Amino acid sequence: MKVTYYGHSCLLVENDGKRVIIDPFLSGNPGSGIKPEQVKVDAVLLTHGHGDHVGDALEIAKQKDCPIITIVELAAYLEKQGAKTHPMNTGGSYNFDGFTAKFTLAFHSSSVGEDGQYAGQPAGILLTMGGKTLYHAGDTALFGDMKVIGELHSIDLAALPIGDNYTMGPEDAIVAAKWINAKQVLPIHYNTFPVIKQDPYQYVSRLEEQGLSGRVLAAGDSIEV
């Protein structure tokens, strides 16, 4: 499994010719390093409805004629905008062609559109490709059932938000990393806006002090897991 980071919370995941993108906030993020029209994927996965996560999902899905896989209420909203969707909900998993997606709990909020329409339960995503599993925590606070996620799944890479203010900050994200027990941790959701400014290298250094492995990726950089 190859994972490429495109800033904020966006990950492109590929294996054996299959490619999916999670939370493609690209054109609205000058630090993404890629334009929506450059994205070639078989599916778009969304953790929740906020604009810095839905991002360019509609444009990508329509251009590539691929589905948006997300929580049922958000899927219904996006379908009305002309997208193909595959609605799911927390706790559910589905075997797609070349990958499996399972939606987990996340503690946050979720709304979409200018009027702040309710977009269902925010979620994390367990994405399995080629026998490897990525846990994208989405936007979330620290919560006790992260221990259960770590106990029930062998996680090769965990993408955890560290920005604070809207999500857990570095202190809580260290605890989360311990509970999840992933082989490697990737910090996400930081430095896009002044209010979530953090030092990801300091976070990774603190992980290593705890005997955990972490990696910082610049936009466009990849990691093999």
C-alpha cells in the first residue's frame, strides 16, 4: 500500500492499480500541491461534511465517474449534487473492488453547505488494501474506544489529527497513538490555518520517546506500508 499526503487531511492510497482519495481538500488549500483535475482515482472517501474535508470531492467524482463513499446523510446530499455515492454508516464495512472500507466512530460534528445542513455522524475510516490497513481517524477528539479499534484491527498506518482547537492536539494524539498501537503514525490536520498551527516534527519526536514510530510527510510525499 502506497500512501501520499496532499496536505491537511487528504491522503491518496493506492495498491495494485487501485487508487482512492480521502478528504480531498485541494483547490481550497494552497499547500496541497495538486489540483483536482490531476487526481485519478477509483473512489472518493469522506470522513464528514465540513468544507475542509469534502473539498473537491464532487468535482473529482464527476470527472472520474467514480463513487463517493461516505456516511448516509452526507451521501444523500452529494447525490443531489449529481454525484454517484455509496452510503455507509459507523460500524459498517464493505468490500469494494480492490479495497475494503469500514467506518468507525469519531467525536466531532458534521455539516455541509452554506446553511450548515446536518451531514450525519462524523467518522474515521479503516481502509484495507493489499493486506495492509490504514486508519484515518478523521476529525476527532480522543475517545476511549480507540483502544477497541486498536485491539480489533492490525493497523499498519494511523493518520491522526494533531491541530488542536477543532480536534485533539498533540498531547491527546500521543495517547491515541498508544491506544491504537499502529505500526506507524502520520500526523495530519495541522498548519493549514493559524488556529491549528503545530510542529509535526516535535510530535513525532515525542512519539519516538514513547517507543512509537511516526513520520512527517510534506505535501506530495509518499510512504509505503
